[in-house]
Amino acid sequence: MALLEVKNLQTSFFTDAGEVKAVNDVSFTLDRGKVLGIVGESGSGKSVTAYSIMQILAGTGKIIGGSVKLDGQELVGAGEKVMKTVRGNKISIIFQDPMTSLNPTYTIGRQLMEAIMLHTNRNKKQAYERAVEMLRLVNINEPEKRMKQYPFEHSGGMRQRVMIAMALACEPDILIADEPTTALDVTIQAQILELMGTLQEELGMAIIMITHDLGVVAQMCDEVVVMYAGSICEQGTADEIFYNPKHEYTKGLMRSIPTADTAGKKLKPITGTPIDLLNMPKGCPFAPRCDNAMKICISHCAERMQINEDHAAACWMNVKAGLDSGEIVIDEEGGDSHE
């Protein structure tokens, strides 16, 4: 049984302008000890998916459908009392910006100890010892001294390490890392990713890595979910996504990655801008930006198509390729089927 099973998750924000369908029919599973990457540009629904799992949505946000099961336990509709036992203990999250996630008026030690005492039965002395232990685990030097310092006295990389220490203090089964290296320079980013990889192996936890950086995905993830406009357009193993992309949006992301081969050449970005989630089109949401869009893309969304056992995508180009190769045939009733 999968550690985490998300099925047909739907989350909307109800605003004065109308309903924003931020997460639309999202499904995936996460096994113990595995790293799942959720990829997509800003506004694709990555973070809202994570917040929906932990049920920490803003006041206007609401889960309107679907299921989230942790170790077989249904979380959607379980209530705040149950979720308080899940957050921190079973699922922890590292937010995007550690400076805004840490309270600037409290010391690092106080914030760490508060989190530990809230989610465990440790007393103040035991919480202090655990906090020092966690700071040492994430390679922060002089942890006893750091406990007395405030967030502003730490660099960006150090604050991120503190957030990782706080997230891991209660030994969760799942760590959600929401853009954990976005605000950091390349050197510190590499150190944080290496640290997370090491801790994941040592502690045996599963990780959901939310990012728009495909380099991070290539380095860390076993499986990848590619999101666009609140929906999953492609998912599969990291190797399948990187070396055999089957959705035009994923292909566009891959073309945007600078490599040694592109040195001195212009990168080809994805043209246009993300769609307005208040006015979702009838067809494929990526169609207005797709160089290979066909008429059917404008009027109908492609259904999820299984490329192979480890790979699926929802793109009409795969159907077209199947028809051209004879792998897909049109039946007498006008539907299609695989040979």
C-alpha cells in the first residue's frame, strides 16, 4: 500500500470575481522512502496541492472533491483534531521563504522547542536537547550558540537549514519541500539539496519536492508530476519525463533548460502567459501557447493516455502519433482503442 494516495483532488478558491479552480482532478501516489517531484511554472497549482494535503489553505480555499489517504487513513473531511496529529508528526513542510516562515521576534531555539513540545510529549529540557540535536544534524555549527540567536543573525542558507531541522524534529513520514532553494545562491542550493538527500536516506522518509527547477528534479526525484493550470498534464519516472517527454508543455520546459550544448545559443522559451484560472478554456489549457496545437486541442481536453507502465500524459499529439503509426485504431462507433 502506498504511503500517500491522492485521488481526484479538487481545490478551489472562492473570490469576489468567481471560483478559481486551483487544483483540478489531481491524482498521484507516494511510496515510502521515495522522492516525488511536482513541477510547473508559477500558478500551476503545485503549492496549493501541498497545502490541500496538509489542509492549511487560506480562508477562501476549500477542498471540494477527491481523497487524500495517508497510510490508508482518509484526511479529507477528517477534521482539525485529526489534522493536528498529522501535521508535524506524520507530514511536515518546508515553506518557500525561511525569513517569512520564521518569527523574527523569537530566537531560533524558542521556535524549534515550541514546535517539538507541540507535537511530542517532550518537556522543556528534552525539547532543548532535541533542538540542539536537530541543528547539529543539519550541519549548523555551534548549535547551542545558534539556539540563542534570532533569524536575522543567520544567512539564507542557515535559515533554510533551521527550517529543515524544524520540519524533521518529529521524524515525519513525509517531508514536503516547497521551493526549498529558490531564494538561495547556487552553492548554498547544492548544499541544501545534498543535505536533504542525505537525511532522506538516513531517516527513510518520503519527500515531495515542489519546484520549477528541473535541475533539482533531475538530482533528487524518483518520480515526477508535471502540472499546468491546476491539472496534471504528464507524470512518470524521472528518466521517462526527462528523456521521453510526451506532453508539449513538458517538451517546452525541457527546451528552456540551459545545457552545455546550448552555450552561446539562444534558449527557446515557452511563448505567451499562463491562462486565467477564472476563465478556463473548453479544451487543453496549454493550447494557446502550444506551437503544435490542433483544432481539437481548442475544443476538447485530451484524456490521460498510458505511454507505458511508468509514464502517462494527456496530450492530443500522442493520440495523433498513435493513429499515424497504427497503434491506435478508430472503432466503428467512432471511439478509439489500442491495438
